Amino acid sequence: MKLNQAMKDALKIVGKGGVVVHLTTSSLDGNTNTVGERFITVFKDEFILIADMFAQKTRVNLNENQIGVITLAHPVNGRTWSFKGPATILQEGLPDDYEFEGLKAVEALKEWGNWAEKEPPSEVPPDIRPPVLVQRGVIALKVNEITDYSSEHAGNIINTEI
């Protein structure tokens, strides 16, 4: 499923006081984990990439259950959606031919680069910033379902491919 331009623009809210999106994953036995994320981008119109810096529980959940949901809520600007689909963590060292849902890991990692260099780590509050900000890879979610929660569409699933 392709993201429209309004969605792609809304997901380019990295740093500098931008809106936080939330990534929710679940283990096989139903234990959910939700994390607020600010370092995100859209890749090839159908994937959402998030920096993997502090994602221990997310990593455990995705090893058991590869479905994730990213929610974005900015009602003032009418940007209120959830994006659901298969998700995984891509990291350096994967074989050059490794693909996830049609996404070549080497392409995504090359495009993404080191987010700490693109977006200064000053965006991470000092009280939770580790001594060295280390990005292990990227969390990649292929968008297969979008739900629109704006007032005029209130909970409508835009399209489903799962």
C-alpha cells in the first residue's frame, strides 16, 4: 500500500519539536510494548523506517510476532492515522541479498545512514541520553493497512492488504 503525500509529509516530523509517533508491537502471548519515536522517515512510499536505538522490548516482540502498528496523532493539523503491517529490524551485517517484504536491507540502510549524524542527538533529552548514542539499525514496517481517525473519516480503514 502506498502512502499519500499528506501522510508522507506528516511522517517527516523528525526532531526540532516535531510530533512523536508511537510504535506498538506484541509478543505471541499478547504482551504489548509501545514506544514513542521521533527519528523516522518514509522509504519507497510503502515503508516506514525508525531508528533502532533503544528498542530492546520491540526487538523481542518482533522476533516472535512481526506485526507492528505506528500511530500518528496531530489533530490540530488533521494528521491522525495508524499504519499497520509486518515489521522487522534491519541492521548492518545482513547478507547483501537480504529482503523483507520486498525491501532490500542494503538499500534501506544505505538510504537511512547514521541518523545521529543527520539529526543531532541534542534532540534526545540529557536525562535519558546514553554516553554514546548508538544506532543499531532501523525498524522497517511495510504499510499494509491505514486507518484514518480524522473527524471526517473517524476510524475508516483506507485499504487492507494483510
